[in-house]
Amino acid sequence: MKFYTYLLYSKSNDRFYIGQSENLVERLGKHNGGLVKSTKPYLPWELVWYDIYDTRSESMSREKKLKNLKSQRRVIDYISKNGRLNLKSSSEF
């Protein structure tokens, strides 16, 4: 089983959301379906980055690291420096 850490972006509200899940397609659907309390006010969401891990622990560790960066600019810089910032559509994974 694979686990994902992901970054969503709300263009209409200029906000990012960092999360982790074992089913990225389903989780993105819940975010855009208004089923996640913390993201519902900022619809729609676009997947802008994700990374894949072998364990939930690794995925959660990366999620925590990104959330501790605190600002959008620091998150983007961190991901970009690791060569992983990509615009991805949900059909690519």
C-alpha cells in the first residue's frame, strides 16, 4: 500500500492546504465535494504537488514538516528546492 502527502491550492482564495492520505483520488474528491470542514470554505481545490511513501508514518512525517514551515512561500521554496513542485492533474496518478 502507498501513502501520499499532497499540496492543494485554492486559486480563488490564494490558499494552500497540506494533507496526507492513502487514496489521493478519493481524498481530492472529498475536498472538492465540500466534505472536509477545513477546506470547504475555499472551494475549488487544485492538486499542485504530491509525493508517495511506503508507510503512513513517512507520509505523516513529511506532512508535519511542511505544515511546520508556516508560510506559503516557505512551503513552495522547500518543495521547489527538492525538485518536486509540479502542476499535476488528478488523472496523472
